[in-house]
Amino acid sequence: MDRYLQANRELWDEWTRINYQSDFYKVDAFRAGHSRLRAYEIEEVGPVEGKTLLHLQCHFGLDTLSWARLGATVTGADFSPAGIEQARALAAELSLPATFVCADLYDLPALLPGSFDIVYTSRGVLGWLPDIERWAQVVAHFLKPGGAFYITEIHPFAQVFDDDDGVTELRLRYPYFTTREPLVFKPQGSYADRTARVKAEHEYAWNHSLGEIVSGLATSRLLVEFLHEFTFCEWPVSFLLPSDDGRYRLPPELDGKLPLFFSLRASKPPTAV
Ligand SMILES: C[S@@+](CC[C@H](N)C(=O)[O-])C[C@H]1O[C@@H](n2cnc3c(N)ncnc32)[C@H](O)[C@@H]1O
């Protein structure tokens, strides 16, 4: 694993311990039966009962286990040992059947046998990955013929603006297109608790354009069924305002004018093309 991925993994181990305790993740509500999945993704993924589902970059498993509660046979994968340990503990505590694998995403095909009806990934995943073509190859590798891939993620266009604390106007700061070298940030706590203390000094991230994401999937012979662009974000950003539905939007004069989040579904043809 190169030094950027190694540093990010150490950061995620720290964040896992913070996030697990945070109000953002509300683990107690999950224990009591609350699902972490959004209504639109449950609808867009479709029925999962009796299907096998691989969750890439599953963190400590709340989304994975939410799919298990809907009847999927789930496998979650993540490169953070702390995340996987916590996911396994939660699954055991709640008696939810699930398999969790600790591996870097790019190493997963060499470590995890089999293929799945559904490959799922969501909310805060692509920015950690340096190479989208290789990511798409991993997705295609794990899909059964006729299987479906689903992602919901922050829109790359929403990532170009300055989001430092206190910046409330739209100020172009970051490239829309991928850079070979990562963007480097200094972590301020975790996104789930900005006041928490972290030892890691750097966070390495890559923006990936929508064209790169769609073309990566197409190059891996997946057929894009839809790409929905949403005018809300699922987490707070300095230039967005909270709305009543728990999401975050541009101020009223700009609301609805720019894409902030997206969902995409693609499928693997039933027979190889
Ligand atoms: C924001 S979480 C997304 C999970 C889920 N949406 C959530 O909020 O719980 C991103 C996850 O990506 C994982 N991750 C980052 N880079 C990775 C890599 N190269 N291979 C595997 N997992 C990675 C992190 O450990 C983290 O758990």
C-alpha cells in the first residue's frame, strides 16, 4: 500500500473510534432498529431479499447491516482494521448474519472469492481512491452476470468550492478534474465530530469528475441504467444550509441550481459481451 493509502488508513482507524460514539452515526438508534439507508436508495436498488450484496468501503458496517435487515446476504469490505473489527462486533451483538473483510479495495479481488447479485457503495467513498478505472474493474469483477451496481455519492461538482469553516459563499478552489497527486488536507477532528482530537496530520483525497466515473464503468463493460443528480447533500458543508428533511442545500436564491449529490445504477450484461 503506498504512503497515501497507508496514511488514510491510519486516519480511518482513528475516525472509526470517534464516529462510532458520535451523534452523526447514532449507533444506539441503529441498535433499536433504525436503518441508515435513505429511502431513495432502497427504492433505486430494488428488492434485496435473498440476494447476495457486497458493500465496498463499508466503514463500521451500519449500511451493510441495514441491508442485512432487509434480507440481503451481506459482505462488507473496508481497509480499516478498526472499522472491520467494530462491524463484526456489532453484527454479533445484534445477531445479524454478515461477513466482513479487511482489505484495501484494490487488493480485494485477490482476497475475496465469489461474485454477487448487487455491489453497493455509498456516501464518501470515491474521494479516497486514486484510480477510478481500477475501482470500476473491481466493481465489475465482483458482479455476477445480470447483477447490479449502485452508488450514491457527493457530486464532484460540489467538491470544487472552498469548504473551509466559515466560508459561506461559493468560491472556486479545487479542480473538478482528477489530479495525479492527491489534494492534501489537515484533519480537524472527524466529519462526525469536529471537536474530537486526531493524531493524523494529513488526509489525502482525489476528486473524480462525473465523466471519469461513468467512463470508468463503461470501460469495464457495465451498462449505466441511470445517473440521478440531486440538489441536496447528505452532510453539512460550510456553504450549505440545513433543511427540514435533515439534508443540506444551497441558500434559497441558489437552491436547485447546482448538483450536490448523485446516484447511479449500472448492470453487468447477463451474458458476456
Ligand atoms: C465515509 S466511509 C463510507 C461508508 C458509509 N457511507 C458510512 O458513512 O458509514 C468511507 C470508507 O472508505 C474506507 N476506505 C478509504 N479508502 C479505502 C481503500 N483504499 N480501500 C478500502 N476502503 C477504503 C474508509 O476506511 C471508510 O470506512
